[in-house]
Amino acid sequence: MFVFRKEWLIGLFLAVLLWVGVSLDLVGMHQREIYLAVAAPILRGSSDKACVSLMFNVDWGEEYIPALLEILEEHGVSATFFPTGIWAKENSELLKQIVDKGHEVGNHGGSHVHVEHLPKEQFQAVIKDGEKMIQEATGVSPSKLFAPPYGEWSNATVEYALEIGYQTILWTVDTVDWRMPEPETIWKRALADAKPGALILMHPTEPTVEALPQIIQGLKEKGLTPVTVSELMY
């Protein structure tokens, strides 16, 4: 008859505890890896389909918004606009036009402030203020997409945004149009790295208005369809 010795039982018990501990740790590591993968800014959307997104960060340049909307409508293109809350409050009718024409509205913060080193409560207040002012201006809430002013972010700010349901959106292609280069420079920058999943960042400027038709045409020639950021991500 096989007899269990006390030492064997203790050893078996310790081995089971060790196995359980290692397994739980591995699960925890896996969960942390998943969390870390999510807790990062979005630099591009899905590359599974031949689409890109045209993004407009808006804190000024309202005089160019009607022309941008007209061009987008002529070409049957949807874009994503990221206004600040202050801009939304001061240009509510214009923002309503953006919404009414079927474009997506994200959140650029309550105002165009530096956010990288803000403590959690102040940082989240920037997003919440933007959301509130956009909702008051349009009657609808913005998408849960936060384009940080100046493109500033840190691991902490990305996590702070996630805690209140927001993804941090950056860009794949920066046209740097706020420096007012020639329209040709803008559309060449936009198209040079335009690949499936690309997020193309622009602002409402005069040269951007002039460059936009060429950007849209160039994207179509590449077989790329402009869609909203949310459509590109999911």
C-alpha cells in the first residue's frame, strides 16, 4: 500500500501554492500588458481598411470653417473637428453647422492650455469643461476623443483621460499648417505619409482651405477614403 509521508504532503501543498502564485502573477502581468497597450495615445487608426481621417483642431480660424465645410460637402467627405470649449461657446452656430453636416466633434479641452504636467483633477477638469461647453453649444455631447492642446501628453495624462472615458488622440501626419506654409507644402505633407489608418492633422487656415481639394483628390487617387476618427478606430 502506498503511504503518504508528512513531508511529501507538505511538499505537495507548497508546490500547489507556488503554482497558483505563479499563475496569478502571470495573469496579472497579462492584464497589466493589456492595460498598458490601451493606456497610450492613438497615433493611427485601423489599417484593415483603406481609410484615413482628416482632423481639424480648432481654437481660432473660424472665418475659414465655412469654406472647409463647403469643400468637404462637395467631395462627400466626413471629417472630425476638435474644438476647444471656449471656441465652441463663442462660435456655437458655426459648430452646429459642423454637427448638422454630419461631421464628428471631439474635444480639444476647455481652453488651449498646457496639460502635460497638470495634476489629475486639473487635467480632467480641462476635458470636462470642454465637454460641457461643447454640449451647451450644440445640444449634443462630443465623441469621447481628446486631442490635447499642443499635442502634449504623458503616460499619466493618458490614464487620467481613460478614467473619465476618453481616448487621447494625436496624429500620424502633421501638416504643420498653423505656420501658414504654401498650400502645396500642406497637401504634399498630407499625402506623403497617407496610408491606411492615417490620422491627418490640420487647422482652419487660408492655405489649408486652398490645399484641401488637392488633399482629398490625392487620397482618392491612392484608393483611400476619408472617414471620421471614430469610424477609423472601430
